Amino acid sequence: MSEQLTFARADDGLWQQYDELATRAYGHRVGDITHLRTHADLQVAVRGGRVVAGGLGLLVDQFFGGSPVPSACLGDGCVAPEERGEHLAARMTAARLRPMVEQGAVVSTISTSSTGYARWLGWEAPVPVLAWSVATDDLKKSYTSEDFEIEHGLNEDAQTLQRDLARQWNGPVLRPAWWPAWKETKNALTTYRFSRPGHPTSGLLSLATKRHERHGMALTIHEFWAANQETAAAMLAFLGRHNTRAETIDFRRGALPPYPTLLHNLHRFRPTAESWHPWMLRILDIPEAIRLRGWPAELTTTVPIEIENATGDGWNRWMFQVKAGSAEIAPTHIEGQAIFTRRQFAVWYAGGYRSATSARMAGVQAVSQIALTALVRCMGDLEPWLPDHF
């Protein structure tokens, strides 16, 4: 290409151009380019006065170890078909991240079908992502709601519940005030609250419906937050009562938390699971990401580790220390007892390695098995799960 390429934060005209480009590149309208206009940052690449690439970015917090960590959540990125093949996506990604790093982002999350390209750029997937489909008749036969009350609509009590439960996982977004209205409008969601009489909300369920082409409706779950097993059972029993209108209940990818409620309770275990492209994490600032994350209060450990440098052509030595719920990592000259690529380090940070065995099978090298086991234990009992889509 002879004309110079420039990168810029989009003004009104460039927003419109990018909307048109995304429609051409994706093959359909991308609604969030309109819906997120007042909340997202849009960076674009321009050549000869035309937008040829770009993408949205949301600077929000994600929970890791129970603490909010500033994250650059990237979505809705594309490159014009005629510009592909020249690594413009890599340059565009760097341009999208730059202003968010300047505003404090220390990690970054994306969800993309181009997982190989994302790995090349430094992201990695901490955990598989599945969408589930369960027969409503099976739910009806397997779960009871006992004395739970069910109310329609989202309120402050339910939002507090969602935020408290999100802290119990590694990855969920600390949702800004505008988030629920955006998701409800975008997906035409219907929300229900579950509670025992006289008690606070203990369950939150949001679903979308559309008319089935032959009979009844298709029903898709977008939000499933339960404070305990009894509430989860009541929510599934409620869904089972839709059996006269919906043959199956579909849980949108990542919507069902990764706990064994279905496995341990279905009268007949015959749900289907479909794998989707996973969410992927990248650490942008190692010391700050370690400092801001939450850590087990009862744990005390010190481990020298080595992490691949930003350019991928060498290794940096670090001393990792955790004590009384806080941690820090600082440069050192001591040889590392565990060795991580930057992508492996991101998976460890998210709690994706649940044992030293899984870390080794992912390629993590360890001089000391004891040190690797100690590092895995630092993740405590919080597992990776990201139910939020952007």
C-alpha cells in the first residue's frame, strides 16, 4: 500500500466509517458499535482518509483473587478484507491497548475465534468455554424449588448479589453502572430474582426468548447467579416449568458456572455441551497485576521464578512473595525455580492451573516440584470463569 497508515481515536465521522467497515468485514451489523458509543474507546487505522481497521475497548475492572484489577477488554475488532495479510491486526491491537495502559490497565482480556493469532500476540486461554443445552423435561423431573419466591425484574439487591458472587471467581467484570441496562437492551433480557421468604435475594436469572419456527419458543440463559446449591436447584426447577413452551433450555456460552450441579442432580444425564472460542488473558504490567490481585490471607511463600520477556527473545528473573493477603514481584538475580512463558503466566494468574500436573502438561518448566506446587496453591480456591460478553 503506497498511502501512509495512521492510527487515531475515532471522532464522529470515523465512528460512522468504522460501523460501515465492520458490517462489511463481519457480514452483518455489529450492534455494540452503536450501543457502546458513550462507554467504549474506539481506535481506528486510517489510510487515504478511509478507515481500514479498528476495534472497541472497555476500561473496566475484572475480579482476580476477589479484588478488582484494571483491565483492557477488547472487542469488535476487524481489518478490511482488502488489507488483510500484512499483520495490520497486530499493529491495530498495539494502538488499541496504548491509551488503556496509559489509563491504568494492567491486564487485558479478549474473546476471539482467531486463538492462534491471539496467542502470537501474547494472550492465552485459562479455561475452556462451553454452551449447554438441557431438556426442560429433565429439569422438571430433577429439581424442586421448595419455598423460594420468584420476582420479575432487576433491583439493587440483585445487583449486589451478582457483584458479591462475581468476587468468588477469577475473571468476572466488576460491572459499571451502565452495564446491566446495556445488556438488557442489547439482548432483550427478562430477569427474575429468587429468595426465601423474608430473606435477601439469593439467585439471579436472565433469559432471552424468541419464537420457535414450529412451536413454542427458544429459551436462552444469559445470567445464572446462585448463592448456594438450594437456590441453584430452585432456579433450574423454575426453568423446568417452561417445558410446555420450550423443549430445551440453552445456556449461552459461559453462562452456566463451572460447578457440578447438572452432573450430580439430573435424573437422566443427557445434556449436550458445545465448545466455543475461549476468553483469553494477557498480563500487561507484571508487578502491578501481582500487587492489585487478591491473595489467600493464610498463605506465606517466596519463590524465585523466570518469565519470558515482552519481546519473546529472553527471560527475566523475578522474586515472587506473598504474605497476609498481599503479594509483590520484583526483579532478582536468583535463578528461577519455575519458568513461565508470558502466556503461561497469564493462565497461572487466572487460576487456570488447578494442580502442578496441569501446569507441567501445559509446558510450565520447574526446577523444583515443591516450588511449582506452592505457586499453584497461591491461587487458593478461586477458579477462572468469565460469564460477561463484550
